[in-house]
Amino acid sequence: MGDSAIYSILVVGALICAYRAMTSPRILSSTIYLACVSAAVAMMLYLLGAYQVAVIELSVGAGLVTVLLVYAISVVGDDASDPGPVIPRPVAVGLALLTAVMLGYMAYSLPSKALTGRVPPLIRALWEQRVLDVWIQMVLIFAGVLGILGLLAEGKTARAKAHEAAGNGHRTVKVIPPTACGCAPLDPRGAHGSANKEEVHV
Amino acid sequence: MAQSLILLSIGLPWLGAVATWLTRNEQERTQHVLAVGFSVAAGLASLALIPYAGSSVALRLPLGGLFGDMTFVADGLGVFLAAVATVVGSLAVIFSVSYMHGDPQLGRYYSLVLLFIGAMVGLVLTNSMLFLFFFWEITALCSYALISYYNDDPKAVSAGIEALVMTQIGGVGLLGGALVVYALFGSYEIDAFLQNAATLGPTPLAWMAFGFLIAAAAKSAQFPFQTWLPDAMEAPSPISALIHAATMVNAGVYLLARFYPAFAPVPGWKTAVVAVGVISALLTACMALFAPDLKRALAYSTVSQLGYMVYAIGVGGIAACSFHLFSHSIFKALLFLAAGAVIHAVGTRDMWKMGGLAKQMPIACTVFVLGALSLAGIPPVFNGFWSKELVLEAGLTGGPTWALVAMLVGAGLTACYTFRMVWMVFFGEARSHLHGHDATPAMRVSLGLLAIGTLTSWLAAGPFFHLLESTMPHHKLHALSLGGLTHEILAAPFTWIAVGVVGLGLLAWAGRDRLTFLTDGFGWLGVAASKSFGFERINEQVVAATQATANALRVTQPGHLSWNLVGIIGGLVAVLILLTWGA
Amino acid sequence: MTPLQIGLLGVIGLLGVGCYGLLITRNLIKVVIVLQILVKAVVLALVLAGQAGGQAGLGQSLAATVIVADTMVAVVGLALAVQVRRRVGSVDVSAISTLRG
């Protein structure tokens, strides 16, 4: 009973915070609500026994992402005006409901199993099985950092464009390559469609 | 040993493609050297593979699970086609050193050519139908990219797209057949399929047989898909020689030959194949007779000769078809390269502006005449004569008589248009003042080697047939030695009838001034032929319809993120609904 | 209601709210926030499924990978939003429809 109550409270809290995150007029409040959702989910993960994942979720979701969002908001500016949606609201509600209902239908046909209780930290042992995931994560992080550096490099593109405009000697594509024999350059691909004679010669 | 040679034959050209791609276009000489080096090495590797030919799986690369293993079998048909692809490929690359000299985007050109050569070798050596499709598609892609190589020219670009669309229609048939086999047999292996084809049941087998026929007809530019090949002559001449004469268009014929034992029992299939071959051969021979553009005439002649090969398959002469394939690759590549030398020198493709070039270009003239004599099928030393006679002999015993008569007429027409080409370009009065230099040294290497091949490749008939017979057990071929071949052909009275028809064709050209009554009477045929019997119109209409549909569909692209998200989530809902229904 | 069912309800609810939010919002940064909500639902689902199916370790390691991946998505998405702001002048979605057909 106590178990279920805690889970229910956490789930309801997460849903409310998610809804507020979505609909609040100021983006900064959305960010705070997102951090609350993250905290609720992390707590749920902890209760389920996935301690390491809970820690990662809390630190990354509620920490790193919040910091990033605040930085982005500071650069972009917190325009409080979020004009009405482009898509008619009933369509959006309908689609979201359909998704939820279909997923629910698919998930509830699964037999309801009991959870396997507290789980010892298998996560380390299983990194041997999922080593490929570790490599992929490293590549991902590297790519993300490169992407950030490239995207946030302001002014570099402007400088590069000025350099090209000054002309740096790229060859233009010539349609007629020079012939090797020193004769007057002729089009080696021949005349196109020039031979449409009216009478037919054999 | 066969394993590493197969890997080398496919891997070396692909390595070369990457290497030439990475070389900067300023270092032109390096690009030439790299391309020639890698293609010659690949040629040597596949020539070295010939003694190791066998009928069992030579190389197996496990890919696990869904796609089956990537298997390669080095049997006679595959090995000789691989040798043709790489050797003619390397000669075309050597020719390109001169022809494409000074081109600003040489890296793109060479990497595509080398990619193509590797894919072609993979196509003929593979034993898995899925990977046959995979290599098939790579060759189609390279062909499109090389036809539209001069991408500033809208004609070249539209010709490339036309080729791509037409061959893709066929590719769908091929994929469908492969999936049918996988669904019913559980594996993609070709030799297993050939062994157990009868267990597939008559209806799926018939679908597969005709699907593969369509795929092969589209790839080899047979009727009714014959329009893309003449339009593909916008490509540089070495490309026309390599892709559109010697290798890629052979893929369709190869497909039919490889799967012949499985499809032969299907009722109506062999007749359909014969009909496709005969119609293609005659239709395009007529069109070649009236074509004003040198490369176009050669393209029509390619389709016509491929029609002969398809006809040979239809009457059951797989060995004859393979032999003609071998000879044709050599002499057609020779003709295209020689034509390329002429076009490069005088700057036009229009035969009405040429004439009397024999004095200015003796080497090009000599090799072109050699190739032309082989194409026309003149005895006694030209490989075209022996292989064409073998095809006609096969038709004598295995096929319907109407088809044989039609092919005889086609042989006469072949001689006629071939002689016309030779005469209009090299002899007679110069129709305009053109200055031409003879073939450059790089061109001479390729031309010379191919000319020697034209004169001597028929001497390898004995080992060739023996190779085919011993490594292709499902096809039940009957090997001929060289002596047997010469005896059989020279002793058969039919051969002399055929030679007589060829002679008639030559005389008809020579005496054309006196035969004006014929040209007047058949004037309508000439007009129809120069409009390619209405097929170009059909093409244009199909392209216009496609573009109209595409323009009409532009309204579905609002470019707005929210609407795109509606599409994404809507798609997700659709998938979920499908999954629940299907479960 | 077992914890598994409550957890599943939570996952479905978060996914529904997330989909609705994606369709409603017009601000690029809010899009990133809503994507983060969706991913939290996925992480929860993975861990729940792993525990219910007996392969707890597998579920947890996949969840950790997904968290890393989605953080990278958020990072790159925010960088894109900043660049859009610089070039176009606003982060409203309607301002960047140059891919209109």
C-alpha cells in the first residue's frame, strides 16, 4: 500500500509538472518545471532499484540540461509571448490522445508481472555485454561537442565568406576541356541534336 | 586462393575509387596513375582467377541473420564476365587518360568508373540473389552518374535520369524475385535455387521468370525499354565503351543465362525471350540504318547484338550466347573507343559532317574497320563471325523458324549499317572541312589491344566452352573444342547461307545508288526509324506526367515545423494501429 | 495497482502530454524542453520493462545510453536555436519555413 501510494504521488506530480512545463508562458518557468519532472522520475527510478540510472538522470536531467537551457534562454532572450498554436487545438488533442490510447492498449495487453524487487548493481557487469553502447556514447558526446563548437562559432562563417569573395583561386568548371594536340579547342562531346534532317538519307 | 583473388577483383577497384576521390583535382597526373594502376591490377587479379574457377562457393562472408551470407561462386560464366569487366575496364581507363585530359573533375570520373568496375565483378560472381540486387543497383547508380557526368548539359542530365528510371523499373522485378525465393526457400543462394526450382510451384515460378525477363530487358535495353541506351550516348566515349557496350548491359543477358535452367520449363517464357530478342534486334537494326549520329548508330547496334544474345538464350544456346557476349564485348568496346578517338579529334558526332577521314586518321580507321568487320560477321578471322554463326546454329536446332529467318535478315541489316558507318566516316568525299589528329599514344594502347582481341579471341573457344561446361552443372552445356567449332560451323550449309545474306547486305550498301527504288519504297520506314518508332514520344510523355504529379504534390510541403510534427505523430499513430491490428 | 501498472500509466501519460506539447508549441526552446519530457518517459519505460522482463541490468544500461543520447540532442538543439535566433531574429517556428515546397 505504501509502495503504491508513493508511486502514485510521484507519477501524478510528474504529470502535473510536465503539463505546467508545456503551458507556462515564460520559458524560464518551463525549465524549472522540467527539472521537477526530472526529479520525480529520478525518485521513481531509485525506488525501482535502478540506483545508478537514477543518479545519472538526476544529475544530467535536472542539472546539466537545466544549466544549458538557462544559458540558451539568456542568449536568446525570454520572449514571453508565445502566440497561439498553428495547428487547431482539437487536432493536437486528438492526436495526442490517440497516441496515448494506442500505447496504453498495446501495453496493457502485456501480462502484469510483479517487479523483481531490489536489484543489485548489475549495471557494471552488463557494460561488458553492452560495450558497443559505451563506444557509441563516447562518439555521441564527441559529436555533440563538435556540433556545439561549430554551431556556436559566431563570425567564423562571416570571415570565411569574406575570404572567398576576395577570390582564392579555385578553378571554375570548364565545359570544354582543352585538347591535347594543340588544335583549336573543340567540343569533344560533339554537336547536340544538330542532325535533324527532314529527308532521310541512307 | 580463389578467395583472395575474388576479394582483390572487387576490392582493388573500390580502393582505387576511394584513392582517386581523395586525390585533389589539381594533381591530375596522380589521379591518372592511380586509376590506371588499380584497374590494371584488378584486371590481372580476375585473369588470375580463371584457372581457379569451380562450381562451389569460393568465398563466404557471414553477415548474420536477415541478409544471409555474402557468398561468391567463381564459375565459368561469372569468371569470364569478371575478366571482361576488369580488362575492358582497364583499357577504357587507359583510353581516358588521353580522352579526359584536362577535365576539371577527374576525381569524380575515375572514382565512379572504378566503383562501377568493382560492382560489376561483384554482380557476376555473387551467389546470393540479394547481393545480386545490391551490386545491380550500384552499377545502375554509377551508370546514371557517369551518363550525367557533364552535368552542365541538360541533355546529359535528362538522359541519365531516363536511364536510371528505366533500369530501376527492372530492378524492382529483380528484388521481388529475390524476396519470393527467400520467402519460399529461406535462403538467397542461387545454386540452391537452380537445383530446387521446380519445387517453387508453377505460379510463383512464372511470376519470377517474367519479372526477371523484365529486369533483364530493362537493363540490357531490349524491347520495350530500348530508348535509354541511345540517349545515354551523352556520356564520354570511354564510358559508352565500358558501361554501355561491354559490361553493364551484359548484366541483363547474364541474369537470363544464369537463371535459364530454372525458368526454361515455364510455359511461354522461352517464346517470350525469343520474341524480345528478335524484335529488339530488328527494330534497332532499322534505326541504326538511318541514324545520323555515330555513337547513336553504335548504340543501336549494341541493342541489336544484345537481341541476338537474348534470342540465343531463348532457343537454349547458353554456350553460344556466352561466346557471342565475349566477342561482342571486345569488338564493341573497340568500336566505341575508336569512335571516341574520331569524335575527340574532329569535335562532332554527326556522321554527315565527316567523310574521308581515313587519310588523316589511319590508325583509328584501321581498328574501326576491324571492329566493323567483326560486327558484320565476315569470315574467317573475326570473332564476331564465329560467335554469330554459333548463335544462328543454335537457333536452327532449338527455336522457331520465323525467328531464325528474322535473325538472318537482321544479320544482313547489320552488315548494311556497319558498312554505312565505315563509309560515311572514313571514306568518300569529306563533307565538311574537319581537322583531325590521329589517336594519341594512350588511345593506341587500348585500341591495339582490343583489335588483337577481336582477331584472336575466338581461338580460345575450346577452353572457354570447357570452362563453362565444367563449372556450371545445372546448365547441362555441351563443350566444343576449337577444332570442333570450326568444323561445325564451316561444314554446315547454313553458315554459307548466312554469309551470303551478309554479303547481300554489303552489296546493298555499295550499290545503293542503284537501289533507290528500295529507299523510296521504304521511305516511311526511314522516317519512322528516325523518330525511333514512337518510343521517344512515349518517354517524353511519361517524364512530363511524372513532373506534373510532382508539382501537384508540392502543396504537401508547408515547411512548417508544427505541420511536420503532425505528420510524424500521425505516422506514429498509423504504425501503432497497424501493429495492434496485425498482432 | 501494482507499481508496474502505475509506472506504465505514468509513461503513457508523459508521452501523451509530450506529444500534445510538441504539436502546440511555437517556440524552438520549448520544443527542446518537450523532447526532454518525452525522453524521460522512455527512460522510465525502459527500466520498468527491464525489471518486469527479468533483465534488469539490460534495461538499466539501455536507459543510461538513452539519457546520454538525449542530452546530446538537447545540446545540439539548443545550439541550433541560438543560431536560428542570430540569423533569422526570432525563435518562432513560423519564421523558419524556407523549406516550403
